[in-house]
Amino acid sequence: MIHEDYGFYSYTEHYVLGEVFVLTSPDKEKGTLLELKGKSCQLGI
């Protein structure tokens, strides 16, 4: 995972691997946020 010293949604830093984001904060109330992005799957019948 790649570490970045900035975050989103008022988190202080984040790690990224493709479309997976892990946002962290030293604030125990916030904890850690796991964000999964990407294209959805659709099954054709």
C-alpha cells in the first residue's frame, strides 16, 4: 500500500492500493475508515 500524509473527510492520512483506501486519524472517536471504490458487477441472464 502507498502511504500519503494527507487524508479526506477530515482524516489526517491515508493508505491506498488500487481502489482500496484506508483513512486513519489519531482521534479515537473517528478510528479508521475503509473505503472500497470501483466498478460494480452486473450479471446478464
